[in-house]
Amino acid sequence: QYVQSLRYNEEELFEKLHEQPKRLIRIGATKSIGDYVLVPYIKRYLKTPGNQVEFIVDNTEHLLDLLNRSELDFLVVEGLFDKQHYDWRLFRNEPYIGICAKDHPFAGKQIGISELLHETIILREKGSGTRRIFERELENMGYKIEAFQNQICVSSFEIIKALVRDGYGVSFLYEAVIKNAGDI
């Protein structure tokens, strides 16, 4: 029985030594990147046996907090963050564009800030990189969000696109978010 037990332990040890180790990567991404850019990359990573992913999609502010608490391995974010506190690499450049309904008077035109301020602006929530970029651009021109006639705050890109499509206001998003939204 002692010999049989040793043989069992030897076989179990041999199996353990030849097992593929599981590789878990904990990724955080902002909504525009997580929902519209990274899915093909995650699928490619998961094709390798043993690769596992924990993938969190949230706003930049919350993701940076999770990274600071070592709950994520890395982030893919758009927007502004303190580059002196993090190692970072540019993943890709993405055009940041204004959007409106196809039948809106601004459709297909370039307009100035004074015309834009009379519109309802549809923004992401505070803490979002998409919103922070827009706020920074406004500040560079000497304006704040409150300069707009009306503001609507929505955390969902799908709802923002639906509201813009139906004429409830204008917004500014990354091109990847509206790539296949033909009626905006």
C-alpha cells in the first residue's frame, strides 16, 4: 500500500508539473474603449489555453482608483490622467468629434462655439475621460459646461446616441463609438 501511495503521488506530481499554468490578467478600460475597441484583442488573448481575463469597464476616475489599490494589472483609458504617476503607452489615436442628428441644422457643417452654446449638450458623467476632454477643450476657449443652454448627463453611450439621433441635443464622442451609427 505504501508503494501504491508513492506511485499515486508520483503520477499526481508529474501531472501537476505538465499542467499549463493559468494566466489571469485583470484589465480595466473606459467605456468607449471597452465597449467599442478592445473586444477583438480580448478574444485573441483568450484563444490561448490557460489565459483568463477579468475585464472591468468603468470611468477613468474609478479605474485609476482600482489600479492604485492593485485590483487591476493595467488600464486602457482615454482622457486625462497624471502621466507622472503611471507608466503609460499610447495605444492609438482616435478622432474626438461632434455629433448631431442627420436632420439637425449643424449636420455636415463646421460651426463655432457661439452657435454651439445655444444647443443642449449631452455629456458623460463626471469622472469620465470623454467628459473631461470636452471640459478641457471648453476651458481652453474660456468656457465651462454651464455656458450651454441645457445639459444632459448620461453614462451610457447607447442612450447618448439615441438622444442625439432623436434630436434631443448634440454631443462629442470618439469616432469608434459612433462608427456604425449610420443615422448620426
